[in-house]
Amino acid sequence: MEEDQQTILDLVKELVNRLLSQNPQNPKPPTSNTNPNSPDFLNSLRYAIRILSSRLTPSIAPDAAAISESIKRGLATQGKSSQALTFSELYNKFASKTGSGSINNKWAVLYLLKIISEDKKIAQNAPNPSPLLTNLGLNELDLSSESRVSHNFKRGEKDYNNGVLFVTKDPENLREIAFREFVNLIKEENEVSEEVLVRDVLYACQGIDGKYVKFDANVDGYVLLDSIKVPRATRVMVRKLCELGWLFRKVRGYISESMDRFPAEDVGTVGQAFCAALQNELLDYYKLLAVLEAQAMNPIPLVSETASSGNYLSLRRLLVWFAEPIVKMRLMAVLVDKCRVVRGGAMAGAIHLHAQHGDPLVNEFMRSLLRCVCSPLFEMVRSWVLEGQLEDIFAEFFVVGQPVKAEALWREGYRLHAGMLPSFISQPLAQRILRTGKSINFLRVCCDDRGWADATTEAAAAAGTTTRRGSLGYGETDALETLVVEAAKRIDKHLLDVMYTRYKFKEHCLAIKRYLLLGQGDFVQYLMDIVGQELSEPANTISSFQLAGLLESAIRSSNAQYDDRDILDRLRVKMMPHGTGDRGWDVFSLEYDARVPLDTVFTESIMARYLRIFNFLWKLRRVEHALIGAWKTMKPNCIASHSFTKLQHAVKLRLLSTLRRCQVLWNQMNHFVTNLQYYIMFEVLEVSWSNFSNEMEVARDLDDLLAAHDKYLHSIVEKSLLGERSQSLCKSLFVLFDLILRFRSHADRLYEGIYELQTRTRASSLSSQDKNRSWRQTRDKSSEPGSWLNDGRKALEERAGEFLQNMGQELEAISKEYTVLLEGFLSQLPVQQHVDLKFLFFRLDFAEFYSRLHPGS
């Protein structure tokens, strides 16, 4: 390592010695007798070592051609044209030298020589200049000396002196003349006049490449060519001005792209209006550029010269002229970026967000833009609110329609598209707009009514506007809301009048309550009486036509015959799907035919809920009817105690005990069913109907009416133990109903047997004169199988005792099961969510307690 360092030092000393020994003014070869201990040699050696050991990185890019051009330009600007031409020829030969013995890092050599030359200028002005710089062969790159080198160059000879190449100068001065022309060209290419820059900037602001200012796709913007040497401030100013051209390209490109795609759905009428608004703004921009171009035709001084105070268009004045256009163009570029992925009402809302600005210039510009953009949207609103027409070819409106049947028009035909709702229209206003147009279409399609046209005309007059196109626009949100409110108020009122008067909505609701909810008592009782026998048969053997005839008989035999014939014709018998073991009671139901437009309220799902309620009430009425039938079968006054005087005392006691147990059980069941039916008919149906009637009176539109009816039906379902949260309670109740019906069959069997026993006991106590006749009759009946008189009185008493014992055991089992089921049912009532069900617990619990204390009451 030390040997290498010593070798390098020796080489540096030899280089310094050669440079100090060479005199550029003396054509003789240099000598080597320089004293290595002299101050000049030591100073020069230190200077050389400082240069060679420097680790500073140059601040320019390592480009040999660029540094060569810099040296030539420096010589040309100093008036040394011949030296610049000579250097150019030398550099060409130096650069073309390749292969062995050539220098690889040519740029570093040129840069070193340039730095040394600049240091020499500084050293010459210093009090003690460095001998190395003074005696340097380049001599400030002075290649014009009349030397032997020039003579050899003239002859085209090459002379190498100690490894240095020398060329001669052209004696006819032709190269100097040519180089002066080159200098002029350099100045023309690199010292660009401000007039030319202004012209190029104006071209760039129109999206056109100029001579020196061109669009660079790599940096995505307009830039001044790197080969153009202008002050840094000028380059920054040009870049700032050319931002307007970049913004202009973006806006113009969006307009062209959108118009090429139109009439595609992703552009739409709002997008087309947005492009038209942008184009209008660009027209004003074009006018400004035309004025500036006309003003730029005046000649102006060069950038390198001092600008006079004349009236010309400079780059700084362009900054002033472009202050307002660039603000607008930036806004348009931002809007273009925002609106690429949105359309319709969403596009209008996105643009509206940028209008909330404190700058009056920006605010006014955005309002002007939005007036044009929102015109199609406001026209859709006007057409929908006043005519019920959905003019939305490209799916841009926040109201969306779909083809549905007439009965589903109101509920499913139209809906709000939240994604297309602009931010300057509130959600309540949008809902009102939706309902107003729906009301017009409902009146037109479902009600076949044209009275809405007068209502819309009155609404427009009350709002201070007209029904013509273009009567609404952006910035008139208050006027729009006033128009919508007035139109909605009148059209909704007209729709409810049509529903109440022409289609008798209230009367039909009352008819459903009376017939499907069994509110018409005499009709229900008579229907139960005449269809009971028919419904006791298997379901697959029952004729629906026969049941329809029985329904008509029930109508004619009750006060239902005085109802409107249109209402009665809608009441029909419906047999639900049934299985093999089902009876008529399980599948029988009534339905009500709700036609257009009533089926908007009484939809299939609504009628299905009415059917559930009917089945529950029908079974409750069946249980009540069964208990009434059981009571009629008992007929306590007809069972005389003297009829059983001939029976044994034990049999008589068993009979009375069984009868009492049956009556007590009937009393308990009757109390339960009576209180439950009272709760259902009065606290559920009547209270719900009263609330529904009040809400119908205050309903302002069809949505209010639908909501009131849904609330009415929901109240009945929840209070009647048919809700989702009361399923277990409902199952317990139906098990109780089945047990009561089973009790009815046992009671019928008990009293049939008692009547037969009573008949046989009376026969045994006939008078003596009738004994023969009675004996013959008894003999004839004794031949019947299963008769109690087959074996005489003793057998009669035995069979009676056995029958009463069995019936007593069965009734006891039913009583215990009923008690368990009732207690289970009552235990679930307090935990129910609805408060009315909790009060039902108090009623049933007290009634059950009272029935136990007073079983005969």
C-alpha cells in the first residue's frame, strides 16, 4: 500500500515538473531542470495533490457533450470564436479516440480542465498566482497562439509532444467566420425572447405544443426544453403559467370523451348538461386567449435585456391575466375528476358540494355551472310532481319505477334511489316528491281518475309558478319545496276522497270486521247452527257449493241481509288445504274479495293475516258453541230426582256426584271461554277498531292510511296471542280448546246414558194394569243388543253403576288435565310483552277463583 502511494506521488511530481518546465510561449521542447525544492514547485505540487485528492461530487450530470458545449459557449460569449472552433475540432478528435491507449472517462478530463481554467482566472487576480496555473499548457484554454502547433495544424499534420496533441489554425480565417455563425445560432437557440415564450405559453394554454414549450407525457405537463437556457425564475414562471394548459387538456379531454360516448347510459342528460356547461366556460376562456394573442403580436425585448416600460405582454402580465381563469380551470378539473365515476343526481350532488365556498368568485362560478347541470334534474322533478311522468331514460333520477301489477303499484311500483339523491334535496322532501308522483299514478292507473290535473294546476298557482318546462332551477330549492308541498297536499286529499267516497274504503273495512272478525253476532250464531252438522263430516267429503248456499242462508236469516249488495257479494266460503284426518271445522273459513284499488290496502299478505285471525276466532266461537250445546243437553230441570227412587242408594249417589262434577267442570270452562271471548271481542277488536277509525279521520295521505291499517291489524294479532312472541301461549290455548271440545263429547255421552237410565227406571214403576203391556214392550226392546234391560233391574243397576263410575273417572281425568293446562296457560301471561295480555291474566285468574268459590253461579 505504501509503495503504491509513493509511486502515485512520484507520478504527480513528474506531472508537475513537466507542466512547470513547459513554456507555452516557447516553441522549444520543455526542459526537466525544475528545482523540486523551489517554492514554486512545492506550491504547484500541493495544488495538484489538492485537486487530485478532492472527493467533492460535481453538481452537474456527467455528460461529456454537455461540458463540451458549455466550454464552447463560454469561449463564444467572450468573443474568442477561433479558440472555440479549435476546441470543437480538438474535442471531436478526442471523443472519437477509442480502443487501447484512449481515455474512458473523457467527461472527467474535460471537467478537470475547465475547473483548472476557472481557477487560473482567480489566480491571475491574486497577489501570488500559482506557477502551475501560470505555466499551464491550456493557458485559459487559449488555443489561438501563433505557435508551431498552429503551423502543423494548417498543414494537416499531427504533432504529439509528450503525449499532447496540437492542431494548427486556419490562416484564411474561414473557421473563425463559420464559428461566428455558430455563435449566433447558439444565441438564437438558447437566448429565447420573452415574446417567443409568451407565444409558446399561449399555445400551451390551448393544448398545443409550442417551439420551446412542449407537453411531456413522463411528467404529465408542459415543460420548457432543457436545452433552452433561461433564468430559473423565468423557467418557474413558465411552468406555473403552463399549469393552465394542463388543466385545459384535462377538461377538454373529459368533454370529448363524454360526447363520444353519448348517448350511453353512463353519461346521461345530466352528464351532457355538465359538458355543455364546461364548454360554455371554455368559450369565454377562448375569447380571453384570442385577446391575449392579439396583444402578444407587439415586439418585446429579449429576456437577457432589460425590459422597458412599454405596453407589451410579458410573462408576469400573463400571470395577472390568468389569475381568474386558472381558479376556474382548477375547479373544473376537480369536478371532472369527481364526475368520472358518478352520474345523474349523484353528479349534481357532487358538484353542489363544491359550491359551498366562501370565495364570492368561486361561489358565483359554481352556481352558474349548477344552473346548467341541474336543469335536466329539476325538469324530471317537475314532470314527476305535476304530471306523474317518469322521464328518466338513462336512470339518473332519484325515483325509480318498475313494472308491477296494479295491486302492487303503490307498495312496489316506485322507490327512492338513495345513490341518485342530490345533497341539496333533503330526505323528507324526496319522500314527499316520491309520494306525490305515486299518488298521481295511483289515481290514473288504479282509480281511473283524472281529477289530479286540476289539483296540480291549483298547486302551481299557489306556489307562484307554472306547470311549463323550465319553471324550476338550481338555487330555487324553497320554490321547489313549496310546489311539492302544495301539490302533495291537494293530490293526497283528492286521493283519500276518491278512496272514501267512490270506493267506500271505510265501509269495506267495517264489513271485514263484521264478517271476517265475527263482529256480526246474529250472523255468526246462525252460521254456526246451520253448518255445524256439515262441518262435523270429513273435510274431503264436504261440498264448497253446499257451504256457499248455507252462507247465503245465514245472510238472509240475519241482519246482514240489509248490508250493501256489493259488500255481500264479496263474502265467500274458502276451504283451506286439508289432510286425510281433517274435519270440516278445521278447514272452513270465510274470505273477502278486495278488488282494485282496495287490494292496495288488502293485499294477499294482509288477507292471510285476516285468515289467521278468523281461524282463531272461529275456533273460539266453536268452543263457545260447544259449551252452549252441552248446557242444552244437560237440561238440569228435566232431571228429576224422583225418577231414580227405585234405584239403589249407592247408584243414586254416584249419579248425583257425576252430574255435579260435570256441571262444575262445565262452569269452569264456560267462565274461561266467556272471559277470553269478552277480552278478544271488546278489549282487542273494538278498541283496535276505535283507534283505527280515529286514525283514518286524521290520515293525510295514502301512506298514513296504510300505516294506520297495518297498526290496526298488528294490534289485533299481538293482543290475540297470534304474534311471533306468543306462539307457545297460542299452542297452549288451542290445546285447551281441544280439551273443551272433548269434554263436550263426554258430556253428551253422560247425559245420553242418564236419559236412557231415566227412561228404563220409569218403565219399571208402571202401574199394575199396564204391566202386561209394558212387559211386552220391554220384551221387544230387550232383544236389542246393549240394552240395559236385558237382564232385569239388577243388571240395570249394575250396568248403571259401571257406566257412572267410568264417566266419573273420565270427567275426573279431564278436570285434572284442564287444571294443569289452565295453570300453565295462566303462568305464561304475566311474562308477555303486551300490557293487555297481563291484564287478561288478572281477569282470568279472578274469574277462575270466583268460579271455584261459586260453582253453581
